[in-house]
Amino acid sequence: MYGPKTEVYVYKVGMGEWEKLILDKTSEYQGGVKSFSLCSIGLKTYLTGGVMVSNNTPLQSVFEVNHGNMLVLKKKKNMLGKRYGHCSACVKGVLYVMGGFAHQDKPREPT
């Protein structure tokens, strides 16, 4: 079952262990989104787009993860259009979002 997942799984490479953390209640992102993309630029990571699990609505939202506190995401300016199932790449300090879909993600819906 899908739902607003607020768990963050952390893999400690040097130790070979997994840990489960929970998003901070002050985080502007509280889960409930699938098919988003993540990309890092320096000490920041950006979560772009996705689809709301509750109603299959595509998003154009952008959230910033600060590596100082990865459990608090901050809302940034929206992308120019809705996008999910896309990829993102960071090149020379610029975030590129490519591919994906923008229609409502419903079964048997034409793309």
C-alpha cells in the first residue's frame, strides 16, 4: 500500500549497516510522492517533481535537502512544468530535468 512515507533509510557505507530515520515534523516535504528524481549539487540535494500518491496528480515542486540536516527539506521555486518519472542531472552547478511525463498517472490513461 502506498502512503505518505516519512522514513528515510540511511546506508552507512563504511559500516555496511542500514538505519531508519524519520523526516522532521518541521520538514516542508512529508512524503506521499512517488516517481520523483534526486540530484546533488555540492552539499545540497534537490528532489524534483513526482506524483501525489493520494490522487495521481503530477507535481512541479522542488525541495532542497541540506546535508547538514537531511531530515528537513525546504520548498523551493516550482519547476516550469509538472514532471514525474524523469531524470535529473547536475552539471557545473546547474540542475537539468529531462524526460518523464506530465499527464495524470491513472491506469489505461493515454500518454
